[in-house]
Amino acid sequence: MRIPRNPFPLFAAVLLWTLSALAASPNTGTWTATAREDTLNLSFRFEERSQMGITVPRSAFQGLNTADGANTKFQLVREAGTLNFEGRFSGGEGAGHYQFAPSATYLQEMAKLGYTEISLLEQFQFAIFDVGPARVKALAELGYTKLSDDQLLQVAIFQVTPEHIRAMRAAGYDKLTMDELVASRIHGVTPEHIRELAGLGYRKLSFDELLSTRIHRITPQFISEAKGLGLGELSLEDLMTMRIHRVTPEYVREIREAGYPDVTLKQLVEMRIHAIDADYVRSLSRNKNTRGK
């Protein structure tokens, strides 16, 4: 069974990014932040319509002080360059200005690896998401070479680490493309999820099938509940059909209690398609009894 995939935006779920029609300069701009226990939720703004929001571990910063009322100067040092921040925090909320100092050495090292046309904006993004020669070399050792700039950003944003790649290979998925690996991180296709499905009888699934289980929320709990309904042997396609048409365990029980104890999955799907619920079934029964008097 082949499940068509929906294209996903580069910064889906974790990144808000809007750019003006003309190239914007990220060298200077303003920042706002929300301080958490272990992370800093940062929003950058440069030019009129260019902004970006990310979450960075507090440990990645040098000199960060989020105390109330304190003027703060801190840095985020990356291979691609250094971001220098200054501003003030109050009640865990901060704001100020930043400057980005790109690294010329970084461009030279990346050029040696085949990346010779990195723009200033891309270098800024690579600094934010910590993409450097070491990451590129690690991916190349695993067979992922000649990645585009966009693919490198996806690797960083969605944390496609060498450890994740090796774990997926150990779980039986050793020929995944980089786009598939990115999708696995976006949708939470993990080795643990694969093992849980296998334990319930769904083994050797294609990657598209694995992806669909996450997209349609086919969890171990849902599978166990669905199997306990007595609807026969349920294939993965049956489970997805149930999710798509909202044939929930509650709906099945309601229809049975309304007078259809032997209803099949196919009939349940048809009933959902035609918006037939338990109240409607009971009303039909009442009308029938009324006509029979």
C-alpha cells in the first residue's frame, strides 16, 4: 500500500520565517525572548518583514543573564559565525538588539566540501542551527553527500543526527533518503514506534506506511482498542480508514447499542460517510415502531 505524502514546508512546526521580496540583511536586527528553565525561545527580526523564531538550549549561550531588570550581553558562538546580543530581561521576557559576525574561515571550510555559494542569509541560518563542516562530514560518512543548502538546514532544524540515522538503520530502515529522514523527525517515526507496531503484529512496514501511522495517529493504544472491538482481522489500511472516517471505538459501541450489534467495518465507514450516528439510528427505530402501531 502506497500512502501519498503531503509536501512539508522547510520550517514547518518549529520555525516561523517570512522574507521580503528583496534580500534582507541579517547582520543586525532586534530580538525578543522567553526564558525557560533549560531553553531560550528566541525571535529575530531584521528588515521590515523578515523574522524567525527558534528554541535554543541555554547552555549554548555565553554570558546569558535573564535576571529581572539586568542589562545583559551574551553570545551564541557557532562555526558559521557569532551572534552578539544585548538587551534586558524582566519577568522572564527579554528584548534587545543583536549583531551577526560571519566567519570567513567557515566559508573556506565549507567550500572545500563543495558548498561554494553560501549567501549571507544562509550563513546566518547555518549559524543559528549549528550547521558546520563537522556535521557535513558526519553525514557524508553515512552516505549522504552533495546535500543542498535547504537539505542541510532541514538536517539541523529537525535534528537528523547521525545517531538517529544509525538507529533507524538498526530498526531495518537502512536505505532512507534524506527527505525521508527529515520526515521521520517531523512526524515522530522513531525506532521505538517501529518496535511498538511490530509487537502488535505490524511488521516490515514500508516507510510510507510508517509515516501514515503517525500522520493518522495510529497509536498502540488505538490499535489495541480497535482490535478489541471484534471487527475481524484489521490491516493497517483498515486502521487508517477508521481514523480517516472517524470510526472510533466509541462510535462502534454506540451504533451497536442503538440496535446493530453485528455491524461490519465496511458498514460503519458507509454510515460515517453519510453522517449516520446513533441518534439517527434510534430515531429510525422509533419511527418504525410508531408506524407499526
